[in-house]
Amino acid sequence: MLPIRKKSESPSQISSYIDRPFRIPVLVNAYKLGQLFQVRLKPGTTQADQGSDINIISDKLAKDLRLKPIKLGPHIALTMGTANGESTPLYQYAEIKICVEDIWRTIQVFVRPPTSNDRSTLILGLPWLYDVDASIKIRKFQIEIGDRSKGEKRRTIQTSQFKPAVHHRLSLIPVESKNHDLLDNLPVESKPPLESSSDSQESDSSVDEEFLGKGDVTSATLKHHYQKNYSITKPHSFPTLRRPVFRPLSSESKKVIETWFNTCLATIGDICSDENSRFQVKRLLYTYRDLDAGTDVNLPATDLYVHKIHLKPGTKPWNMQKQKRWPKDQEWWLNKIVTESWKNGMHEPTVTANGELSEWNAQARLVPKSDD
């Protein structure tokens, strides 16, 4: 059984390409230091395209997968047409083994020459679609694959679904994308400009970072990771397409992990009956040990959730005439939470936000707590 490397997604950004038609999940065989790995490509990287006569892989993805392209003969002149009407020459191809829904195929792909804004992409055109006997259902946005003549079962791939826009028929819009729905419901002349590419596109790594040579998760690497990928001063729009990172399990020694576990006061239930399973749970908890924080000051920073109360001129705030008196235990928790939040930058005084005291006067509700 080959080790499977799950896709390590950058928490800073996830490409909107996942919301494009007929993007499918793909597993690729790749080699590193002579060892065979299975690399799961990032969602949105691969597109099944019946309009493409060939299979195409970008130069960047070919390099990430450590492919060894084969140059075409000097007498062979092939070009690839692009959407803007231009032609791109093709000089080389490669051979890769891919898996889609447990159906493996060894395919040949043309390697697209590098570009200034090269990103990781894989287009599975007619050669692959024919090989897996694909059937495409446009309105359901489904692809059925599987060659019964080879003993394969038919499998259905459900891709992102789309629907007609309300104010135009220029293109379809994603069914589940709230951003697109909001744009579609606004009058054409008052639609806001689309988000800039620097805010909405992913970091351009499509292969597992651990596969490319990262080690254990330490406090130093975590700190560098959050400083690099999170920007508190420039929050991203909501809803976000970004997703949490899949961390590689810590390779720390058993002695260190057991020592840490005995001090963290966590317990493991009876469902883990054998010692090996219990230790694997401990290793997982140790990998995410920075989340076991006593106070929010010890938690890593994030901008996935940003809430600001900056009142516009003329806004009439909510105001309760009478405030209920806080019970002593809730008053203690309120003071503790507010003090820590201000100290760590999670909240700011209304004078800082608006230049004056706020007239907003709602009664907060606290979740009952019994201990510290």
C-alpha cells in the first residue's frame, strides 16, 4: 500500500478555480528520492474538458511533481490554441499515472510552456475522457466514468453546480456561491467591482508541502506560518473560500509526546482499545498542541473572523434604557474576557473605532461557565 499524501492547503487563500465547471479530484503517482508517493492535487487544479483535443499539464505542476518531460522531435511542430485566439507552441510531453474515483490510468500529457503568471493546472481532454468512457451530464454537472469492458464499475463525479444568472445570460453562476448570488441580485449599473486577484487567488503551490520536504511542526514554524499567511490589517472578504491547513503528524519521539500528554490533562475514551491506537490519538493531539491554550493570548492569530462596529453617520444604534445587574460570577467572566480581548487586539474601544463613545447599549449574554 503506497503512502497517501493528503493535500496540504494554504490557509491564507483557496483558489476560486474550484468554483469552475467540471473540476475533479485527482491522485497522482510521483517520485521523491526514489520513493513512490501518491499526491492528491489541490481542489480546482484539474478540469475535465471535452473541448480539449489533448491532455495538458502546466510547466509549474510538472516541476512540482518532479516529472521528466520528453522533447518532441525537431520535425514535429504542434501548437495549442488559447482563449484569446493566440497559439502556444508545444515542445515536450510527459507520462503520468493518475487516479480519479479509484479508476487508474497512465496518460500522456503535453507540457505547456511556462508563462509569467504560471499556475498549477491539469486539463484532462478527449484522450482521457475516451479512455475512461466518460459521459457528461451538463445540467447536473456530473461526469460518469468507468469502462465496463475492462471490468470497471461506473462511477459518478459530482462537480460544482451552476445556474443561470438573473440579469444576464453571459455566463452561469455557481449555485452555492453567496458572492455570485449577491452580484446577480444587484442592478447591473450598481454592481461593485470584483475582488482583486491578489485578494482572491491561492498561493500557487498545488502539491503537499510535506511531500516537497517539510519537517515537523514546531512553535517556530507555526509562528512563521501565521506571520506569512495571515494579515490582520487587510482581512479577506466573507464568505471565504479558504480552508484550514492539514498538518503533517508530528514525528516527535514517543517519550516527548507521552510527557506532554501527561501534563495536558486530556483523556482518551474507551473506543481506543489498543495501545497503538491510543498513542496515535496522542500524536494527533500533540501536533495541534498550540490550540490547547489557557488564554486567547496563546492562540495563533487569524483573520478568518473579523467583526468591526464602525457606525456610519446617521445610524441609530440599539439602546436599552435599563441594564440588568450582572451576577457576580458573570461580571467576573465579562471583565476577564473584555480585558484579554483588548490586550490581544481582538476588540477595540469605541473611541478608537469611531472617535467618540458609542450610543450602542445592548445587554450582552455570556455562556454559563463553572470554572476557569
